[in-house]
Amino acid sequence: MTKNKRRIGDTYEVLAHQYLTKQGLSLIEKNFSTKGGELDLIMKDLDCIIFVEVRYRKSAYFGHAAETVTASKIKKIVKAANMWLLEHGLSIHSTQVRFDVIAIHDNGQHIEWIKNAINQG
């Protein structure tokens, strides 16, 4: 990944974090990496741990940002989430978790929060 792409990604992850914080969620961790994948944001809402995938497109002209979350990407997100839970002594079966997507368009002017966007099963 180019430095420029990473910088753009970082910018929109910060925007997503700020947006979710304003919605009452609190940050647990960001950019958790494991061999199989990365989790952009790990947030908490009451007793629920939320794994958030942040997706950005300059515009929706060629499709919605959330459409870029492929089956392969979902598999990596769920695997990374399981690893994070394991490292914290938790399990996806005994912990309330959710997988959300934050889709950002128009240079951050349009933010859409898609709750339960990814089925963990």
C-alpha cells in the first residue's frame, strides 16, 4: 500500500472514530493487525464490542463504499476479530459483538453507519 493511500485511510479512520464517538461509542483500539487481517476500529457501546471497517470512496458514482467489503475481506475481518478476542481472553460465542461498516463519500461530507453489516457466522 502506498504511503498516500495509507494517509488517506488514516484520515477517514479518524473521521469515523470522531463520528462514532459523537454517537456515544468509546474507542477500545484502532488498527489492530494480525497475520490474517486488520481491524480499523474496535469500539464499545455499553456491553457490546463493535469491530468497525472503514471504507472510503471519493464519490458514489462508481458504487457505494460499503460494496468494497468483499467476501474475502469479511473473512479477514472476522478472523482478526477472533484473534483480538482471544488475546483479550474473550470468545465470539460468549461476548456480545457486532460488525459494522462506516462508509464515507464525498471527501467526508457523507458518512453512513451500517450496523450489523457483517454476519459473523
